[in-house]
Amino acid sequence: MLKFSLSRRVVIGAAAAAFIAISGTNVSAAGKSEMHVAFGDVPGADMLNFLAAVYRAEKRGVKVKVSYLQSEDIASQAVVSGQADIGVGTPYALIQKVKAPIRMFYQLSALRFFPIVNVTKYKTWKDLDGAPMYVHSRGSGTEAIMNLMAKKNGIKYASVSYLPGSAVRAGAMLQGRIGATIVDSERRRLLLRKDPNKFKMLPMPTINASDEALYANTNFLKKESAAINILLEELLQVWREVNKNQNVILGMRKKYNLLPDMHKKDVKEILPYYKETASTGAFSNNGGGAAAVKGDFEFYGFAGTIKGDPKSHKIADYWYLGPLNKALKKLGTM
């Protein structure tokens, strides 16, 4: 059966404690064991489409266990060390710096994050010169965006601290513990609704780069290709259904009993989140692919996450597109 933490208020333990639950056991197409997926975040509305695809993959014999760890750094360490099979994120810096034998293979979503400030402290990008900044994690899309905007506006933050989870960062803003950060669309709406006179979104251009991608050790991707392809087929199907009609996510949540104990106020945000995210093209109908990767090279290169000329990077050094291409050959492109 699909296993995942039920409460978005789950307190994630330290890395060592979290890894006890991750055996590193791989999966066969017959589903005799489990494929472990490590998220460096708490479960929320933005994971419902992924969990729906996982549920469907299980019905086809691919058992999956989803673990929620303290941060994307810990999740990537789990994958590199073999304590988890699949991670979620964009580990470009990790792959480049330590030549980690991992590759991304499916784009879950494109970057759609929003810089927010407390106007009693800051009103413009220039005001953030010398101010502390809070992002999701090292090497994350949120860090890359804020580094990019600092370059564009000729400013330098006093420090960049890692505060995993948009919900956590939004909570810190509401409590007055921090004055500037970057959050997802759900928490942006929350902050602007709670106090529109106190919180303001800073202007930012549309960025076409990967936010979350699935990645795994190359040996695992090749060895478990049958199971990976089943998972990718279900991901593509769910993404396309959600893009066509966002209301289906509510039906999937009920039918598959996904995150059943979400707080009522969070449940109300599910449909607005998917409507806005789908309308911006953040959910690719084709899993990203080569075109998306080239966009990543430009964005993460300019932001400083990947070193070197973006045109010099090779897709195969960061991505393994064989499974996605196979799934697209079967289902067709859109």
C-alpha cells in the first residue's frame, strides 16, 4: 500500500533518525519490494498530483514508499548514499561539484515562486541590500531565484539562511521573525490575504526553469527501468488530466484517500493552487524533456548554481531522459 505521513504538521526528525525508516530496497516490476522516494519537505497540497500518480502505479504492481525528510540536502544525501532510491529537487550543483552518479529524469514542476516582504521593513529590491534572506535549501530553485534577483538589482544580502518549507517561511513572516523571503503561490495568497497592508510581492520576471524534478542513481534507473516507466506513465497521465481540468485533483484526493487529515483551511487552497499553477504552465504535459533542460542551464547558470558557460553543458551530464522518452513514445506528446 502507499505509505506517507498524514499530517502536514509532522515534525521531521534529524537525518539519522529519518534514515532508519529508509532501507534502500529497490523495486521490481512485479512489485515484490518498495521504491523509496525522499521529499525534503512536509506533505502538502502541491504533492497531491504526485501521490495520485504513485497510487495508480501501485495498482500496476509498483510499490512506493514516500518519506519526508528535514531538507532537500538530506534527501539528496539519502539518494547518493543509497538509503533512498529517488529524490525530489534540482541537484545541479551537487552533480557538478561532487560528480554525484545521479541524474534527473522527470520534471515535476517549473519554478513558480514569489518574493514577499514585510513593507514595514522593506519596500523594494534595493531595500534588501544588506538584509538577511531566507530560502528553502542550498542549491534550490528558491535560492537560485533570489541570487538572480540580487544580481539583476545590484544588491547583496547580509546572509542567506535555509528555512525548508514555504509554510514554515510564511509562518515566520506572519510571526514577524523574518521580514523577507520567497514562497509558493499558496503561501503568497495566504500572506496577502492575512494582511495586504503589511505584505507585498516584489516584481519578478517569469522564469522557465525546473523547480522540482525526480532524480536517482543511474544504476537504479537502468536496473529498475520497468518500474520507472510505469511510474512515469502515471505521472504523465495525472499531469495531463490536471492541466485539462484542475477539479480532478479533488476527486483524486477523495478517491485515493490522499492526505486525509489536511486542515480545512489547507483543503480550501487545493483548487486555487492547482488552477493558478496549471494556468502558468508549471506542469509540463511532457515531463520537461530536452527543451526544459536547456532552460535550466540558462537560468541556473546565470544564477550561479551551475558554473561555466550554459552552452557548454551537456544534457546527459545532468539528466537521463531514456525512461521519459520511452513513456512519451507510448503515450504520445502533447
